[in-house]
Amino acid sequence: MTGLPASPAALRTWLGLGLFVLLCLGIGQALEKKVVRSKVGEKVSLPCCHEIPSSESLHKYRVYWQKNITDVVLAYSEGSKIFQHERYQNRTEMDPWNLTLWISPMEILDNGSYQCVVQRNSVLVCSESVILFVTADFSTPNITAEVSAESCDSTEMVITCSSHGGFPKPKISGALNNMSVEWNASWVSESSFSPYSVTGKLVLNVTKDVNISCSVEYSGFAKSTSLLLKKTKNCVVPPVPPPYNVITASIIILITFILAITLAARYLPRHVCSQCCKRQDSAEEGVKECTKAPMSSKMTSETSSV
Ligand SMILES: *[C@@H]1O[C@H](CO)[C@@H](O)[C@H](O)[C@H]1NC(C)=O
Ligand SMILES: *[C@@H]1O[C@H](CO)[C@@H](O)[C@H](O)[C@H]1NC(C)=O
Ligand SMILES: *[C@@H]1O[C@H](CO)[C@@H](O)[C@H](O)[C@H]1NC(C)=O
Ligand SMILES: *[C@@H]1O[C@H](CO)[C@@H](O)[C@H](O)[C@H]1NC(C)=O
Ligand SMILES: *[C@@H]1O[C@H](CO)[C@@H](O)[C@H](O)[C@H]1NC(C)=O
Ligand SMILES: *[C@@H]1O[C@H](CO)[C@@H](O)[C@H](O)[C@H]1NC(C)=O
Ligand SMILES: *[C@@H]1O[C@H](CO)[C@@H](O)[C@H](O)[C@H]1NC(C)=O
Ligand SMILES: *[C@@H]1O[C@H](CO)[C@@H](O)[C@H](O)[C@H]1NC(C)=O
Ligand SMILES: *[C@@H]1O[C@H](CO)[C@@H](O)[C@H](O)[C@H]1NC(C)=O
């Protein structure tokens, strides 16, 4: 099965559809304005709507290149330049045959809608608009992370992402291990036609190592960076309850120990004391302790015998 229609009726439908699509494309092209995207400093060409046939020359024509309807960028009459906007001086050239306008180097202020108007012997031949979007590249975003607080469970970090020198005003987006996050963004620009700086801030509680990315998007372009955030504080040996046999062993050892001490207290008090007295004769404290020790041991032995 190729999917091609077999019956004549189906074929007619297909042809009809094809025609419809073609019509739509035609209409779409007629309605759609020409768009040119360019970067600051580059050379850009803005196409016009007429090509002068080789049998003729620019002498019979008047050509106007205007910006935003009102400003004349460049005007030609009888084959020579009759006007040139000051801002475009030494930056523009017009092709004498297809009337394409070349601008170089591109500036941010050049952004806007341009019209080319062609007259022949004072009769309008055509006019057409072309929209010029000027962009300037942003720097690769710089992500920095600063630890603001930390505990055993999490590390609180202030993440900053910044990028500068671009145009137009960008969007800033982020992802945390593939989950989108919102930056608290702020923009700085000297004017609406100056390069922008953008800074995004974020406070995060990092409980495990995560990958954060920051993306700056402007006029169909994007620059992004990612950074691996490491949880900084790792607490030494968390208090995990020991297994049962360890507990039992500890209890047995403890009981044996207590038993040994009790036995020692009962049968060796005088012996130990005489030794300690001899050893610590000089120190008064030693003597005091010495006198106290047998009394307390006697008391315990009395109470235990009761
Ligand atoms: C106009 O002519 C120049 C060369 O003369 C060519 O580079 C450019 O592509 C042409 N533009 C159009 C729209 O035909
Ligand atoms: C274009 O012209 C219109 C008025 O005709 C004005 O409101 C608008 O600000 C102009 N735009 C630019 C970019 O100069
Ligand atoms: C254009 O170039 C000429 C000659 O190189 C120079 O005299 C003039 O000042 C320049 N104009 C601008 C606006 O830069
Ligand atoms: C650039 O010009 C286009 C067309 O006039 C306009 O839609 C767009 O907003 C302009 N861009 C800026 C940043 O002003
Ligand atoms: C990123 O920002 C930090 C702090 O502002 C700075 O020290 C560093 O040089 C920057 N790195 C780049 C590549 O711009
Ligand atoms: C990120 O998520 C998208 C869908 O949300 C998925 O297609 C992609 O594989 C994921 N990438 C990674 C590295 O997890
Ligand atoms: C974003 O930052 C501004 C100033 O830095 C602050 O006033 C505001 O509360 C912050 N917004 C959020 C949602 O964190
Ligand atoms: C991070 O966690 C600490 C305590 O666990 C809490 O006080 C703080 O508000 C949290 N910060 C954020 C941004 O969720
Ligand atoms: C972080 O994620 C981005 C995509 O979201 C990926 O391109 C990058 O390689 C990752 N970096 C690390 C250190 O895992």
C-alpha cells in the first residue's frame, strides 16, 4: 500500500486538496511580510520588489528606501543619490539593478520596518516592506552558587545566573535536573535600544547533587550554561541504631562490668584504699577521696545486705 488514491473520485479529492494547499501557500506568501534577521556589526541586505531590466537603467527610476514609513534612509532619482539619512551615511549601498539595500555595519537602532518604493517615469511600479530584526549576541551565561545556610539534610544556596551585552531584551529560563525552574529576573539597559544585561536569582535547598542550567533566549537565539551543584555538608556517621546482637553483647558486657565492680567494692575496699593512701599521701584531695571511698562502699554493702 502506497497510500495513493486508486479511484477517480479519490484522485479528484486529492487534486482538489493539492490546489487548496497551493492557494493557501500563495495567499500566505502574499500576506506574510519579508523578515530579515541580522546581528550587530554584520552586513545585511534588504531586498526590494523590482529588478531593472538590462535594457533600461536606474536613470528612468526614482527609488526610495524608507524606515518606519516616515524616515527616508536613501533616495535615488535619475540615476543619482538625492538624499541620504545622516545615521546611514557611509553604511549603506544600493544595488543599481535589483535595488537591494545593503547596510553595514548593522546597529541596534537600525531595527525596524523598511519600505522600498519604486517609481518609473513618476508612475508607481511597486512598494514593499521588509522587517529587520537586529540582534546582538549575549555572553554565555555565568552561573555562580553561594552557600547561604547548611544543615545535615540540605544546603541552602543562592544561585545567580548572568549574561550581558545582548539585544533585544531576553527571556531567562532554567532547569533543575530537567525540571523547569523560574528565575527571579532583572534587566538592565541604558535605553530601549541599548544592549541588555540580565540577572536571574534563585534560592534553592539542595538535598542531593543536582544539575542546574540557565538559558538566555533572544529573538530566536539562545545561550545556555549548566552547573553541577554539590551538597557541601556531609555529616559524619549518622546515628543509625546498632543491630540486635550488638545491643545484647553490649548489655552482657555492661552487666559483667557492673558485677565485677560490685564484687571489687565488696571484697577489696581496704586493700585498694591502703594502696591509694600510700600513693597519694602528699595530696590532701587524695586523702579525702580515700576516706570517703570506703564509707560509700560500706553503705552500698549495708544497703545491699538489707
Ligand atoms: C541583488 O544583486 C546582488 C548582486 O548584484 C546579489 O548579491 C543579491 O542577492 C541580489 N538580490 C536579490 C534580492 O536578487
Ligand atoms: C514608527 O512610527 C510610528 C508612527 O508612525 C511611531 O509611533 C513608532 O514609535 C515608530 N517606531 C520606531 C521604531 O521608530
Ligand atoms: C563618511 O565618510 C566620509 C569620507 O570618508 C567622511 O568625511 C564623513 O565624515 C563620514 N560620515 C559619517 C557620518 O561618518
Ligand atoms: C524591531 O522592529 C520590529 C518591526 O518594527 C518591531 O516589531 C520590534 O519590536 C523591534 N524590536 C525592538 C526591540 O524594538
Ligand atoms: C562569573 O562571575 C563571577 C562572579 O561575579 C566572576 O568572578 C567570574 O569571573 C565570572 N566568570 C565569567 C566567565 O564571566
Ligand atoms: C528530560 O525530560 C524530557 C521530557 O520531559 C525527556 O524526554 C528527556 O529524556 C529528559 N532528559 C533527561 C536527561 O532526563
Ligand atoms: C525578586 O527580587 C526582588 C528584588 O531583588 C525581590 O524584591 C522580590 O521579592 C523577588 N521575588 C521573588 C519571587 O523572589
Ligand atoms: C531551606 O530549608 C531550611 C530548613 O530546612 C528552611 O529554613 C529554609 O526556608 C528553606 N529554604 C528554601 C528556599 O526553601
Ligand atoms: C546538565 O544538564 C544539561 C541539560 O539539561 C546537560 O547538557 C549537561 O551536560 C548536564 N551537566 C552535568 C554536569 O550533568
